[in-house]
Amino acid sequence: RLPQAFRVDVIREEEDTLEFDMVGIDAAIANAFRRILLAEVPTMAVEKVFVYNNTSIVQDEILAHRLGLIPIRADPRLFEYRNQGDQEGTEIDTLQFQLKIKCKRNPQAAKESSDPDELYFNHKVYSKHMTWVPLGNQTDLFPDADFRPVHDDILIALLRPGQEIDVLMHCVKGIGKDHAKFSPVATASYRLLPDITLLQPIEDEAAETLQKCFSPGVIEIQNINGKKVARVANARLDTFSREVFRHEGLKNLVRLARVRNHYIFSVESTGILPPDVLVSEAIKILMGKCQRFLNELDSVSME
């Protein structure tokens, strides 16, 4: 088979999910994209938690871990990486958030009530309670910025009257290779395009049985000269269940294969950056790696 011209087809694009086809590439390149999306596209996440007061039942370490995994809506391209030995953050490499909340009894609550939502104020600590505290001249640097958690309704802890949490967080730029909290995707995966071939006409009852063997939409039945004839309508909907091989009369009439250089990618973002931006960032990172490799080769050949 002649090598195919490389192309990318966007199939489905929603707010946080993107499905696209990469056609005409090698498995190694497809896998490089997947791994870069998972582990090398940077994001901002909570790295240091300064606990001033925590009288909740959640231990400091668990609280810090939970805060670290909350996705922060902040464009990592606006920030630098923090230098290794730096204890103090600066406006160019750190975002600061504060979480200060105390649980109190509701004096207006009905005596016989047992509902915590009625009995207490602030008994549920959500990610919406995290507030951005500008560092240095960040208010001038980011006048229109809206730095906050991606989702407002992530439950961090439960409190009871008298308990409080008072912490300060430092978010820094990092990559998924160092810690999963920096990974910008919930999932990034690919599969090969299914290729279903009917080796001879399949009609009437056999056609209906065949249709039931595959996912809905894969096989359609056409009416030709009063006969029901099966036809492959959309192979990409197939999940490779191999159900057809359980039917003695059908298993030798169908060939299941995969198109070797047609990859169906699905990328689901955590909401920090849109998935199309993540893919273009991954391409830039791969290009940078290739350029570094070529530069290394040039410097070796010059020596």
C-alpha cells in the first residue's frame, strides 16, 4: 500500500471533549501525542499549602492532597516555572489562593430539625470558597483575570460548629510527569479505525442476526428486490465485541480488521484549557523535542 498523505479530521468538538482522526501516521507518533497530552503539557496546580488553622477532622496532609487535585482555571502560558530551590513565590511563577471558613450554628433553625443544611452555616467546604489573593503586581499584570477552580462545587471537607479551616495555597506550573495533579486531561486515548468487510451477501434472517451482533448504527439493512440485505453503514461505531464469531453461520462471512494508519483520538480536558488548545500545545512540544534532537545531531556532526 502506498503511504497516505497525513491529515487530521475533527469529528466532534464540545466544551471539554474533542474527537479527531489522525490519518497516515505511524503508531509511534500517535503514541507520542497521547503521552505528551498526559504528561508533558503544563498546567497550574496547588503545590504548597500553608496551614494556619485546621480543626476539621480532615488531617493536614489529606487536606493538602485534596486541594492539590482541584483543577485551577489559570492559563499556564502566562506563568514561568518556579526555580527548584525557591521557597518564596513571585508574581511571575506563583498563584496564591486563600481558604478561610468557619462553621457556626444557625440560631433560626427549627428545634426538631436534624438536617445539617438547616442546623449549620458553612458546614460544607467547597472549591468555590477558595479565593485568589494577588501576589506582587498581579492585579496590574492580569487586570481581567478570573483565577479560580474550574468547578465551584467540589466538596473539600465537612465541618461542625466551632471547626474551621484557614489555609493559604501556592499554585505553581508543572507537568503530569512530575505529579498527576498537573495533567491537563481527564483522558487522552486513541484506537484504530475498525474495518468490517462482508465476504458475501448476507440476506433476510442472517442479515438481522448480523445487525444485532454489532453496536447500533454499524450494520444497516436495505430492501433490495424484496430481500433484506445487510450493509456496513458506519464501521467507526463498532466496539470490537467479536459477538459475530459466536454464530456458526456468520463467522466465516465477516472479516474484522483495523485500518493500520487511521487513529481515532479522544481528548477530554479537565477544563483548565480547551481540548483543541491542548492538542496544539502537544504538537508544539513534539516539534520542540524534534528540534532539540536535530540540534544535538548537528552539534555531534560538527565535533
